[in-house]
Amino acid sequence: MIKFLELKDINSLCRDELVAACTRVVDSGWYIGGTELQIFEREFAAYCGTRHCIGVANGLDALVLVIRAWKELGYMSEGDEIIVPSNTYIASVLAISENGLVPVLVEPDPDTRNLCPMAVESAITKKTKAILPVHLYGRMADMPKIMAVAKRHGLLVLEDSAQAHGAHIDGKKAGSWGDASGFSFYPGKNLGALGDAGAVTTNDDKLAVTIRALGNYGSYEKYKNTYRGVNSRLDEVQAACLSVKLKYLDAQTAYRREIAQLYSATITNPLISLPVASEFDASSNSSHVWHVYTVLCDQRDELQKHLAEHGIQTLIHYPIPPHQQQAYSELAGHSYPVAERIHQRILSLPIGPTLSMAEAQVIVSACNSFGRN
Ligand SMILES: *Cc1c(COP(=O)(O)O)cnc(C)c1O
């Protein structure tokens, strides 16, 4: 059986270092808000090219806390609108509604499956305060154009970089384009902890201190509460493990790219559409980090069954778009045909730092034999 992602094998690649990191924390007697967190925050900010990195409990909190801080700083208030792609993972939308703001779903470009800058511009109203582009599947959204739209209309930009650690355009990394960015270090992400973890990156000093306070019970100073904050912290064990894994991220991304190249070059079944090379992929100056390798197929469920019969586990990212979720029943009357068509046809093939090239070849052959039996 070729599993979609083998987390145990991935962490085994640096098992001794992870065990040493955990042991160091156990023996330190300091488990929250210590030097491991400081070190990781400094390393990850440097990696992304931002002035600040603020560790938080998970990726959803990272997005929620940025918007919450913007509210506290007076940049937006409940009832205002934030533009978000209609085909994103639910967390991007939850971060907006959790803050009492209105998610305005905008269709993606059907080829890149990322937010379409032209569609963003036509969705802007007097209430729009921010744009929340998502670097879905590891491909950078069209940040130069999105930032230009934001600038023209005086909007803030919050990148959802949960799937795009290390992706860049012209060397400028995901997480450093917008006014702020949310990262997730959920175990299955390209940079994954051994539990829940997340971070915000930003160059905005005021935003950074506000987020630190909000994640610490709304407190700048112990026992003095400026805001009605929350508890959202990245603990020492996770920070120590993330510092270990960050060292290997670029090599693992390069390997993901090799697998993606193999898929793109050798899956030739006309029933299966492969990810397009975006304008950025065409130049070597930008990168897709292949958090997932997705294909589109009109007979998606049959393809998934066919691959399972060949011992290949695949997943669907995602089976139901946000506007069709029970949680957002107020959006049920709306139609987002681009997102709907993506969700009906999309399938994710295995990809990751421990998938062997031989396994990737098996996957290619199984894809190519689909519909020919
Ligand atoms: C994983 C993910 C999140 C949320 O991260 P968690 O750490 O699971 O809270 C947000 N946005 C996107 C696009 C994601 O893939």
C-alpha cells in the first residue's frame, strides 16, 4: 500500500535530533515561552524574510489573531468584509467569521486555482477591509497583482500560507508579501510539528506586539489585561522540533518538486488534467512547494477507486466547498461554479519527502492505465 503521506517515516528522517530536542526541553524544566520558542521565531522570521514571527497554537489561530488585532487597532470592525477564495480550506473562512466579519467568497482562476486578482477587484465594496489570498496546495497566489489591487483600494492583505512554507515569487517568500501571514505547522504540512502549532509573520511592529498580547490573555504585562484575549501559544517542545525540521525543509521541497516533475512529465492519460504551470512556474524565479499534487478528472471517484485497487491511497482536497457547508448555510443560495467544478473533479496524489521515485513510477503507471481496461 502506498500511503498518501507517511508521517512516521518523515519524522524518522531526523528522529535522533527530534528526540534530542524533546529531551533538552524535558530536562530544561521550562515548557512554555522560553528560549526554544525565541530561537524558532527568529529562525522562521529569517527564513520568510520578515521582521517578526509570533508563535501561536495552530494555523487557524494565526489567521484569527491577525484579524482580531486589526480590529483592536481600529482598522476594521464587525460587519466589514474580507475577500477570500471560494475554493479554500474552511479555516481561511472561519478566521473571518470568528471575528464577526463577513467572508466574501471570490472565485479562483480555474487553472491555478488561486484567487483571481480581477475577480477580487470587482468584489470590492465600501465595506471591504482586507484580502485573504491562500497559497493553495503550495502554489503562490498572484501576489504582485493582489498587492497592487490592495494598494489601489487601501486594503490590508493577510496571506494564508499554511500550505506554502518556502514558496516564493522572485525570491520573495510566502508570508512576506502581505501585511501579515498565517502559517500552520500541523503535522501533515510541509513544515510539520509533532502536534498543533502555528505562527504569524509580519513586518508591522505594532501588529506583532498586539498579536503577542492577544495570544497571551490580552496581556502586555503579567496580570494586566488590555484586551479580552485568548491563550494561543507555541510550546517549547514543538518549537524545538520545528527548529530541527526547518533545516531540512528546502531539501524536502526540492524532492517534492522532483516528484511533481515526474508526474507532470509522465502522466499522459487524456482523462486526467495535470496542474498547469502558472506564469510564475514558467520562470525559474518562483516556486511551487507542492504541499499537494492535485489532478482533475471528470470520473474522479472512479479514478480514486482505480488507484486504490492498485494499492495507492489518494485524498480529496476538498470534497465540499465552504459555501456548501452546513456551517455556512447562509451561503447555500449562492453559486460558485468554478469552485464547485474543482471540488467535484479534484484528487490529490501521494507526494512527500519519503515517497520513493519507484513508488511515484507505480502511481504514474496506475494513472496512465485508468480507463483502458
Ligand atoms: C491547515 C490549514 C489551515 C489551518 O491550520 P491548522 O494548524 O490546522 O489550524 C489554514 N488554512 C489552510 C489553507 C490550511 O491548509
